[in-house]
Amino acid sequence: MPKKKKIYRAAAPVRPAPNGNETVRIGWLDLARGAMAATGLDEFLDGMKRAQGAPLSAEAAALVACSAEMTGVSLSRLDRMLEGGAAREEHGLGGSSAKSLYRAVERLGRCSDEIVAFLGESLKARFGVAMGTVMVDWTSMYFEAPARGIVRFGYSRDRRPDRPQVTVGVAMDAASGMPVGLTVNPGNTVDATHFADTFARIRPLLREGAVAVFDSGAYSMENARVLDEAGFGFVTRAKLNASDAAAALDPGAPWISDGGLPRLEIDGNLGRRRYLFCD
């Protein structure tokens, strides 16, 4: 007689009873603290706040550690995550009010230009970030809130023209991949206009003869003039014109093929060179 198969029935899951335990992201907290100490940002932030209350560096590290693994997290949610006494103690926030996070974010926002400038100088002095070639780009961030102040309606990269937004400019050192510049402008600012603010922020960091790389949306004759006068080169995606088309269709055009995409080099005005690529 064949043996009967045993049937095992899984026990009903037992829901653990709620307790007073609090979760702290120690790994992210150590990383945030380490990065701030390595750049000197902790001392810089603490010098921006009065003596009473939690150190601004501790509040900034807590905000970074709690939001690192999440997207779209709100400040009110971070407030709830850090409202427990044990969690606040672990983050070095002591007995200060949980609402102090709102004051910290407000202060960080008001001083964002100084903070970004300090980080750029620190990366250059402490870590040898060369800033010889800098990649610059602009994007937008929308808000689920009414338009107010710099939060305005404009061209949305998020495909949400029904929401107000701000525009954000970011600069990155090409060799190291480190971000070296950040600017925030009203939501209706186009890239060609935003360029001036972004360039002004990173200009003190750039070495002599540096090159800026950006998309055609930020190109204008005025922006090219600013770069020329400052002694910096630039690379951008140019829009084709009639002379480019004629040169490309010329049977005797001297196309260059050296292992990459075939290209045609055209000497333009003001000492610039245009490259046409063919795939």
C-alpha cells in the first residue's frame, strides 16, 4: 500500500503587538556625518546658528539619513520619524523640539548659496577636484501646492504643466563626477536665462581655461559672449543651419573617420569650430 502523503497546514500568521521601539538608519547617519566631517561642512553649518537648540549639522545629518532611501518624502513625515525621544537622542538632537527641523530647513534654504559655495571650495582644496571641464544642465521640480513666490508655472520636464514648479541648475566636475554647483530659479525661467545664475556660482571655482559643456537650450549669443570674456571655452549642441547642410551635402567635403562617428569640422566665426557628425 502506498504511503499517504502528509498534508501540512501553515499556521495563521501572528501579528506582533505594537511596542515602543524606534528605528534609526545608522548606516545612512554615519555616512552623512562622515561626508560632512570630511568636507568641513559640519563646522560650517554649526557656525551659522545661535548657541541654543540642536546643532544645525546634526539636524542636517538627520534629515539626510532619514530621507536617503525614500523619494518624495515630505518634511512632515520626517518630523514624525524623528519625534521619538530615543530617535532624536541617537541623531544628536537632544531635547530640542521636533519642530526645530522646520526651522533648520528654513535656515538651510536661506543660506543655500553660501553652503554650495563652501562645498565647492572644499572639494577643490581638500580633494583636488580640478574643475577643468564642468557639465552643466537644468531641470524642473513640480509641487502639489499653489503657485507662490518662485514656485510658478513653466515648461515642465516632469510632463506636469498643470503644476507649479521651480527650475534647478546643476554643475558637475567631469573628471571626478562630483557636483560643484546648484542654483534654484523661478519655475518659468528658461535655460538660456538660468545659465547666467549657474555660471556666476561656479565661475570662482573654475581653473584658467576651463570648459563648460551644456545643451543647446542654454546657448545664446549673450551666454557665449560671457564665456568668451571670462576666458573659458564651451561645448554645446548647435542647431543646424543652411551652411551646415550645404557643407554636409558637398561631395568633396573632408569627412574624418578615425574610429568614431564620421565628422566634418567647420571653422566658424569668432574662432569657434563646429562639428557635424554622421551615423
